[in-house]
Amino acid sequence: MYCKCLVFSLTKEKIISTLFFLLKIESPPYPVKKILTWRWVTHPDSHSTLTSDTTTSETTKVDESGESATTITTIIEKRTINTTTAPDTVPPAEGADIGADVKQRLVPILDPNLPPGSTRGPFRTRELFVKYDGLSYWACEWLPELQVEVHQSSLWRYYIKKIGDAKQPQPTIDIDGDAEEDDEVSRRYYNPKLEQRYYKNGVRPEWLCVHRILNHRKEKGVPMYYFVKWRELGYGEATWEVEKDGEYTHLIDNWQQHIDNYWKLR
């Protein structure tokens, strides 16, 4: 009976600590509508340092005739590893300058399949490239997987089931109609500057191009906003975009020309 109570107590503590950890995970800034792709992010162990030292030693011997011979011994790359522990600290990920905030990078877990005594590789976690509900594809960004898993579990489970046991990410693109026609449209609106950020992660070029401006909104003390329909997307995907000085308005092709055309036709 004592053992059962002890096991129950330990389990209860583990559940409480897990719940407390999950409660600390912030929700995404906006509801996530779609997951386009994923990537592995490598986390270097910032609490370990690796130094290389070169040590040189000389040994001189003198024979009976008085002649001397010197032996020089050089030890190269003598490695010293200093490890410190800093609880609740997670280093930023390498190569993820556009990724999620460092505070949201969750502590990675060691690979349980490694045999005892094996040299472990760097920590890895997964990030998801998401599209937010009510925002255009321009606003897509990387989020830690656990952030989506905790706050939008149904969407996360659907996506994980969809990708299965894939070892490498593949962009998820929903295409209707003839594939050759879609490729031709994409080539027409292709912008090489957007390749790394958008196209390679599942965003089609035409989804970032204005089809027409439908309406405008201006309130006192607030910048002008325009209601934009994007090419090859339905009216239900139209979004409000700020007139100028927005995060990506300077990247939208012919943005000012579309605004001018809107006012000419009113």
C-alpha cells in the first residue's frame, strides 16, 4: 500500500510539474489556420566550451663527448571541456534568424535511442511554418512545434498524421486545377528575393501578389488600411493591409500602383 501511495504521489507531482510547464508556454500571437512545412532546428549547448591548447616541451640530453641533443615534444589540440549548468536557459538556435523568439524555444530532449556511452549530437527541436487566420501569406512565420501542439492540438495532430514519419520536411501546398497551368502562373509572379523566406516553405508566388483592392478603412489616429484580394485565392482569404510603413508593404509588387488604381475606379 505504501509503495502504491508513493508511486501515485510521484506521478501526481510529475503531472503537476508538466501542467505547470505547459501553462508557461505562450499561445501563438494569432490563431494558426494552416501549417505549411516544418524544419529541424539545432541548438548548440551554450553551457559547454571546447578549447584547443598547444603544449610544447623540450628535453636536452648530453652524451660523453659533450655534444647535446634536444627533443621537442608538441601536443596539439589538447581538448578541455568546461561544463556549467544554467537551469531554465535555452540557447538560441543556429541558422534560425527568422525563427521564433528565443524565449519560446523549448528545452530539447536527448535521443532515448542512443546506446550507453555514445557521443550525443547537438540538441534538435522542430519548428512549424504557419499561416495565421485572418492574415495574408506575407505574415507566415516559424513557431516552435510545442507552442502549436499545446494551444491548437487538433490542427497539430492532423498535420503530424499527414506528414507521417517523414525525416525531411516537404512543403504542404493545396493546389486546385491543372498543375501545368498553376506552374505557369507561379512563374509569371516569381520574385527571386522571396524564394528563401516564402516559396521554399510552401507559399506560392501568386498568393503574395495583389489581385485587386476591395475597400479601405480610415479611423482617426490610425493609418489607412486597404482590404486586399490576393491572386488565385478566394474572397474569403482577403485581408486588411496597412497603406505604408508596414512590415512587408515595401515588398508587395506594385503596391502603390494598386492603391492609385483603387481610387481612380471609385
